[in-house]
Amino acid sequence: MPPDDDRLRLIDEIRRLKRERDAVLLAHYYQEADIQDLADHVGDSLQLARQAAATKASCIVFCGVHFMAETAKILNPDRPVYLPDLDAGCSLADDVPPDAFRAFVAAHPGALVVTYVNSTAAVKAMSDVCVTSSNAVAVVRSLPADRPVIFAPDRYLGDWVRRETGRDLILWPGSCELHEAFTAEQVAALKAAHPQAKVLVHPECPQPVRALADVVGSTKRLLEAVQAGAPDAQWIVVTEPGIIHQMRRSAPRATFIETPATPRPDRPWGGCVSCNTCPHMRRNTLAKLAACLRNRSPELRLDPDLLVKARRPIERMIAIG
Ligand code: CIZ
């Protein structure tokens, strides 16, 4: 966080440049609080994709990760889309090399391909429909019962969808390095320390963690649970704590307890603010956002062929759920 004077100067500059550039600023729930407060729309990837599809602004500045900005670009091929740090990636998207995925799909002839939106445009282009954690269950329920279904790349989300829908999904073995790092032991210890608290868990977490939840769902769903809860409720939050900013705004008297995460030894992440923040999402900062608006850079560019091929599964995703 920059010192206070710098922070206020950056906030003023971002507000001014946003107007001058006629930019719409889209921010994911996992961004730092100042960026969420500056955004025109804050949401999960489905809500932000819908905003990107509807915008009339001259350009889009996306404070999220690369695959989300790609989705915005696919929906707006003629509009510049900027991402303050082009290296803001995603371990899930990295877990699906397109060539390996092509071979996997070919090995399951006749299967419908359902891809979590946390994937590259190349993988989306091989898919029948994209989903987010908000609508994955609804999308899978809508598929013909007589077709096998591949679900990629998150095996934990896939396992949750399988349990919710009763569909036998063919899972790609990917995972989110952050959500996989929450453990049942950590959550059980927090429950013991805060027996009145309700547990909110993201479906990208492993099943033993989900088994301890009062509510399992996307960030949007978890936020809705807080909005529907008692004003002075206690919540144990088992996802990226950026969402707590919106939870606090909705329920200022409630108590929110963050869950620590334990990175796997083979997947240590560097540069994260703390061990439960997403190191990729948090690459976007106020200083990078101001520079991005000032310089109209970095701009996200995509292969024109991929732009066309990845559009249909994304449009289907937006239409369902
Ligand atoms: O789909 C998203 O936006 C992510 C990454 C999490 C969620 O549940 O909102």
C-alpha cells in the first residue's frame, strides 16, 4: 500500500483519467479494497463478463487476471481492453496446456466439453460451453443426459458440481493453488475457536474443507449468504479475503474471520500479500492502474482466429444461470 499522500494522489489521478479516457473499470472481488472502490462494477467473473458484454464505454480496464480480461476482449473485439499487469495469471489456466487438452478431448469422442472460465482463450475455443462457479451447476444440469461431459480445469469445482448434479463428469486434474491450500484442520480449528460462526467455503476448495461448510458457493453466492444473515453474525471466510471488503459493506456489524492457507511445497507462491491472498490478482496495484490509464498500456491482444472461436462458449455461459 503506498503512503497516504501517494495513495490519495493516485486515486484522484485514476478518477480523472477514467473520465478522460471514457473507460469502464471492472474489478474482481479479489482486488484490493481501493481498486474495488474505484471500479464502475465489482463482481465475480460472470458478473464482470456480463458488464463487459453490455458496456458502451470507449475502452475497458480490467482489474482481475488475464483470463478475465481475455473474456472481455473476446466479447469486445473492437474495443481496447487493458490489464494493469499482463502477468496477472492463474494457476488453473496454467494447468491446462492447450495441446494436452486437445488430446484429452480427442480421447473422449462424443463428450461435451464444459470449461471453467478460468482457462486460456485457446482452451475455451475447444469448449462447448464455459461456466463460472456461479453457474456451473445450472449449466451442467442443462446438458443432455445421454452425453458424457468433460469438466475442466478445476477438479475440486468439478467434484462439487458432480455431487450437486449427480452427473458423472470426466474431470481434468487442475486446481487453484490458493483454494487448494486451505485445509480442513485450519477450518476446524477456527470453528472450535468461534463456535457461533458460520463457515463460507468456495467450491474450488478440496472436499474435506467443503464438508465443514454451512454454505458452499461462488464469491457472489457467499456474499449473498452474508447479506441474508443476521446483521451481527460471525463468518469464517474460506476464500480470497478480497471479498470481505464487499461483505463488510453489506454487513458492517458482522464479524469476518479470514482463514490462513498452507501453500503446497511444490507450489509455493512468491510475492503474495499474505498466505491467503491470490498472488496473481494482487499484482494489480493503484500505481499500475494509474500508469495503465495514463499510458493506455498494457493492452491485451488476442489472435483474431481465437477471438472468433472462443466467443460461442462464452456467450452460452452468459446466457445461462
Ligand atoms: O469466477 C470467479 O470470479 C472466481 C475466480 C471466483 C468466484 O467464485 O467468483
